[in-house]
Amino acid sequence: MKTKQVIVWTLIIAGMFGLLWFTGKNKVSNENKIENTTTNTNVKNKLTISETFYDFGVISMKNGNVNKIFKVSNLSKEDINLESVTTSCMCTVAYIAGQDGNKKGPFGMPGHGSVPKVNELIKAGEIRNIEVVYDPNAHGPAGVGLIERSVFLEDENNNVMEFKFKVNVTP
């Protein structure tokens, strides 16, 4: 009986350390990848964004989702492939307007279901819309107050852009 308890506790402790190691490793790698890019066109083959932050202000949970369109531009002379769009929380999803005008997505938080690759070619001189949708009800009644979230776009050259938004959620 005592041996089984020792084995169970050892497995629990090892699992907790493994979980801490895994989540800590992902956090460090994501922090190293984040690069705020606004309108730096001196770098070859880089997408740019005109707005990196948006404040939704005060919203009520009872009114449902809010959304914001961010514009992504390819000001370079070459086409760029947008490979991934991810979010910092499961309460946020993003869509990209495809070349055909249809929305692709939703793209969400890694680790919470599959996050499909975007693989969307943005031609030289082209502007694309990225629609960010925030669900104030995703965290339930405890999800009130000041909330800050991010959306990350990564191109084929491993350039990462970040859109941020904040919202003050009321019941």
C-alpha cells in the first residue's frame, strides 16, 4: 500500500515539473519571436501594419463579441507568404481576407485545438485585412475588468508582427 502511494506521488510531482518545463519553454520561445513592426520599409520582404494597438473601451458581456480590422501591407517589391496567424488567448480569434475576398479562419491560440497554417500570398503592393474578434464571455462571469490580448502574424521569413488590443469588460 505504501509503495503505491509513493509511486502515485512521484508520478504527480514528475507530471507537474514536466508541465512547468513545457509551458516555460513555449513562453520563452514566443517572447523571443515577438517583434513590433509598424512602418519600417527599409527591411526587405517585410509586411507592415499601420496600427499596432486598439482600445475597445468599455464593453458589456451582454452585448457579445467585438471586432476590429487591422490592415497589413506588403510595401516591398516581392510577394510575401503569410504563414501563420495566432492569438494570445482562446477568447480571441482572427480571420484574414483572402485574395478572393472570402475570410480564412478562424485562427486562434496555439495549444487549444489545431491552428491551421494560413499560407496566404500577399502580393507586392497589396493590402490585406485581418479581422480580430474578441469574445467577452469566453472566460465566464470572472472575465470582467481590464483585458489585454495580442494577435501574432508570422511570414515566411520568420518576421513576427503583433497587434494588441485592450478592453474593459463589464457584466
